[in-house]
Amino acid sequence: MALVLSVFEQGMIYAIMALGMYITYKILDFPDMTVDGSFPMGAAITAILISRGMNPFIALPVCFMAGALVGVLTGLIHVKLRVRDLLSGIIMMTALYSVNLTIAGRANVPIYNRQTIFDNEFMNKIIPEALNPYKTLLVVTIITLVTKLLLDAYMATKSGFLLRAVGDNDTLVTSLGVDKGLVKIIGLAIANGLVALSGSIFAQQQRFFDISIGTGTAVIGLASVIIGTSLLKKVNFLKITTSVVIGSLIYKACVALAVRMGLPSSYLKFITAALFLLILVFGMDRNTKAKAKPQAADRSQL
């Protein structure tokens, strides 16, 4: 039971980060490596604020705004300085390593004896004692669902439609008299805001910040997005954001199952990379077959 709870808790936390990766990878077609720095930045800010007595709930919007600022900077490097998208993210990710160390003051900041969004006077009053084992899951599920619904609502606005249009056909956006660079910057700001928010929740759930927790964040997010959108592509009644959340849960379940089967925890990053590679190969194979069918049909008509 503890393993199942852990999978759902971790899956829901990383689902918020995966929603940010969905914006950059699926909508903007922007390989944003900034997330490997913005995720631990959210954790670092949260650890410092909580260790200094700040209300843990206030850390959530603060981290979102900090992540959004980082996304804006990545966008400015790409749009204004005309640096390639991948390099823009790598530059910002590298800079954030030093920024995060500066914010935290050291490589590891524990917050074991501090109040968090999961363990505080308010939550202890409103959640019955019988549900204490599920308190973390309840809180993180509510936050994830609210985040998903807010993102869905934003994507239904004019700004959200323009964001999707930039990824599909940026020439169309320009023809409408809209600055496509500004739209990209807004998308990167929202995406990294969500990633930093996820980092904040992760730090409060784990009760510590460590400088290394951001390593592989982009791979985890991409794997979650690809799993969800690939496996549930034909389930028409599900929104794509719901598929991303489910993909995050499936990904964490696969990793947990691998560890449960006896693989040491030191192999977690290897498992992540191997699983991501399998997902990519599987996706490419399906795409190749899909493209081969029309070509075969064309040849048969000659």
C-alpha cells in the first residue's frame, strides 16, 4: 500500500511539471532544458522561505512567479538575442545551478521540523485523523487538478489559441498582427512557472532541498508527456492535459515497479533514460508505419 501511495503522490507532483513540459514540447515545439534548473529553483526558494518561518502556502505562488521569470529570460535569449531554442535552455539551466546554490546558501537544506502544505495546523483541522495516511495524496491531487483546470481554461482563451497557433504555424500568428516572439515568451513563462511550482511541492513533500534534484527533470517530463499522449491518443473524451497527468502516473509506476523487482535505487537515472529511449523508439516506429502506408498506397496507384 505504501508503494501505491508513493507512486500516486510522486506522480501527481511530477504531473504539474509534465504539464509545463507539454506546453514547451507539444505546443511550442521548444526543447526547453531550462526545466532542469527551474525545478530545483522552486525547491530552493521553498526550503529557504519555510526555514525562515514563511507560510508554506505562500511559497507556491512565489515559486510560480520565479519560474515564470526564468522562462521569460529563456524566451528573451531565444527571441531577442536570436540564440537557438536548445542552446537558450542550456544556457539558462547552467546559470540556474549557481543561482540555486546562491538562493539556498548550500547544496542541501532540510526542512524536517517545519510546517508544510501537507502538515500544518490548518490542514490538520480540516482533514479527519482517519485520513492522515492519505493527507499528502489528497492535498497534491487537489493542487494538480486545480492547476490542470486553470491551464485548460487558459488554453480556451485568445492567448491560449495564439500559443497553440505559434507551435503549428507561426506565420499565421504574424499575419494576424501578433508578435510571435512575445507569444513564445508567454508560453515559456507559464511552462517554467509550472515546473518551479512542482519543485516547490516536491521539496515540501520530501522535506528537503538538494541541488541535484533537478537532474533529469526534462527527461521525466518528456517521458510523461509522450506516454500519456501516445497511449491515450485514441481516447477522445479525455483532454490532452488529463492524458499528461495519467502519463506521469504511469511513468512513476514503471520506475517503482523496476525498483520493486530488485534493481538498486542507484540505477534510477539509468531506468529513466532506458524507459525514455524505449518510448521514443516505440513512437518513432508507429510514426514510420503511419507514413509508410500512404506512400505504399501512392505506389500502388502508379
